[in-house]
Amino acid sequence: MPEDEKKFVTAVVEGRNQFKAATNEMRQGASRPARAAAICAALPSPKVTGWVGTIYDLSTNSDGFGVIEIEIAEDVRVKTWNNSFSDVFDKTLIQPGTTVYNSILDLAEGERVRFDGTFLRSDSDCIRESSLTLRGSMTDPEFLMRFSRIGSL
């Protein structure tokens, strides 16, 4: 696992632990900006190279665009959106016929992969996280990524 991936996972897990240990909702809410600062410190650039993980979900949306979710640590995932409406501005879905799309055609859920990509920046989390609730964001985060390479280990 690359050093920046280790630091990122550590920041996310420490944020989760802080959230879970909080004695009230105010302390829970304070854990999110603390995690964001730790993530920004761990990732000076939104571009990552050579990260590793396990395919958690591999599918297509109704338009045939590739949808992928990769678990990089327990309950920590990087992913594309799973529908065109949510992805209209982010452009994370994997277009058919591209090198990335073709590279994942023969992969399977549960398979270990190495990947490159670019996270989307966010004010509230440093990098964009897709959960609808604070609890989901802190305990089971799903960070959005534009993947540029995905391959089997």
C-alpha cells in the first residue's frame, strides 16, 4: 500500500473512532472538520497512483456506464456515482469504450486491484464523500473518484 494511501486510511479511521467515541452530537459534528483537516494533510494532491483495494461493487448504470466501488480498508471505499443524474457535474462514471472501462470488463467483486485516479475536492470533507448523513459519512465513508487506471494485482 502506498504511503499516501496509508495516511489517508489512518485519517479516515481516526475520524471514525473520534465520531464513535463522542459523548454528544456536538462532539460528533466536530469530528468531521477534524477528519477533513487530517485528510488534506495526508493528501497534498487529489491525484493518487498505485493505490490498492478490493472490488466491492462492479456494475453499470442504466446508460451502460461503468460503476465501481473499491474498498481500501474496512468500511472505507472509493467509488464512482451509480447514476447519471448524481454524476452530471462530477463525471466519475466510466464511459464505455475507454481504456479504463475495457480494463475492468473481466474483473470481479472481491478481486484485489491497483488503481490510479483523482479525488474530487470538498469543503466539508477535503475530498468529496457521497453519504447522505453525518453518521454515514463518518462510519462508512464512500469517497468519489475519477478513475484513470484500474488493474488486477
